[in-house]
Amino acid sequence: MKVLMLHGVNHNMFGKRDPKQYGTITLDEINASLQQLGQELGTQVECYQTNHEGDMCERIHQAYFDKVDAVLINAGAWTHYSYAIRDALAVLTCPIVELHMSNIHAREEFRHKSVFAEIVKGQICGFGADSYLLALRAGVSAAHGQG
């Protein structure tokens, strides 16, 4: 089984950016946790991060051709306005799990809306770095037809 983890804009700055919302964990530490859990679940996890919207769309397109079994996405601010990423995700035929470290519904009003909500299997938010691990479990379960 192959799962693709997509990290969005500014996530390369985890550990430095707004520790109140995101803690002090780094992106490398998050990816290592995903890799470890992936091994336990018998799943290959590939992690990808970019600050460029077009590059994110291209990677999503490649996921379609690679026939990944599930996609996890924390698109950051793009969640709230990127119809380009939404349309790229809509091409996928595998389960998509949207995730956020913070509870986007308890933050600024503009963060309450996800343009991905209508096309994803589900959304996990508010559990800090554990949101990633919960999303991986949900994605694997959905890919197995159990979620």
C-alpha cells in the first residue's frame, strides 16, 4: 500500500512558526513519525512539501498516475482558497484525508471554510502532530474499504 502525505505552504517552518498553534515539532519529526507508523501498518508513506501551488498540483497529478492508495493533505492556508489544488485533488480516485494540527474551526473566521471539504473522505483537526497519525490510520482504513 502507498500513501502520499502532502504538506502545504509554510510547513517547512514547523518548529519555528507560531509554536502556540503548531508546537515545536519539526516537519522532519512529523515525517519520521508517519514513516514509523506506516511501517507498523504495512504501508509505504511518501512525504512531499512545497511552498508553490503549481508544484503541489503537479505532485497530485503524479499521485493519480502512480495509483497511490490514499492521499493525506495538510495544505495550510491553501485549504481556504486554492481551487486549483481542489480541482487537482478531485481527479484522484483514492480516499483523501484532510488534516490540520490546529482546530481550524476555533481560529479566525477565514480558516473555518475548507474548499476541499466536499471532495475529501474526512477531515481531522485540532490534535497537533497526532492529527497526522490519526489521518494516516484513517487513510489506510479507507483504502482497505473499512472507513
